[in-house]
Amino acid sequence: MLRAENGNPGIYESFYGEVDDALAAGRYVASLPNVDNKNVFVAGHSVGAVLACLVAMMPSPYKSAAALDGYLDMEAWAAQSPPAYIPYDRADREEVCLRNPMAFVPSLRCPLTLYVAEDMRKVNERFAAGATQLGKTCELVPVPGDHRAMVAPAVTKAIEWFRRQLEK
């Protein structure tokens, strides 16, 4: 839960300032005395998955990222979403680009696994293929169920994957 969501203060920016919030959360967690700061991970579902991808493209304390059923083509998402969901000028290509993981695949800095239900597979496949082609660690893992039903099995798979990352 980030700025202006679920009763939190702030202004909803739709995948812009929220990335800063997620990075700050990671730095805070990594600074805690009872946390192994070399093994901090980030995961998110839906909107959180898009944020996890954007965070994985920035310098951060996160060792690996897991994105659960995010729509990673924000250009297409912004074009088809109701205006109330878009607090920026979607006619401004730079505003859209800044929020679009698909525009920054070469910037991927940490290993990323994309867990997807069937309806999100196509857009996530394009991202994973582009990342893999660039030599980035990015795996696509299909998960049964729809957007909501896939969450529990995907979280289980992500935890297993994060545990394997501890060994590296």
C-alpha cells in the first residue's frame, strides 16, 4: 500500500512517485538491524507487479523481484483505461513512457520472475522475451487461475524462488 491508496496520505501518481515509495521501503527494510540487507526481495500483484518491475529497473537494495499478473504495457493500458484511472496527460508520450516497464526492458537490474494467469501471458511474454534477448534474468511462469485465483499459488512459487536466490 503506497501513497494515496487505501487511506494513505499523498497524491496518486500512477506508477511514478509510487516507485520512489517502493524504493524507500526497500532501503528502510534493508537498514533494519534484524534484516540481512543482501537478501531483500520485492513482489507485487497487479498494480504492485508493475511497480515491482519498475523497481527492478532502478538502483535498489532488492536482490530479486517477482511480478504477479501485472499488465506491463502501460502505453496500451493507459489508452484503454477510464480517465479516472489516469492522473496524468495520457496524450503526453513522455508521461506514458516514464511509467511503462515495456519501454525500459534494457534497464532491468535484478533477476525478475513474471508469474502470469492466461489473460496476462501475452504482454508478459513480450517483456520476458525482450529481457532474455538482452541477457537479463527474466523468467515467465504460467500459473493456473484468473487474476485473483492465481495469487496464492504464485506467492508460494515466488517464495520458493526467493529461497533459491538466497543461495546465490
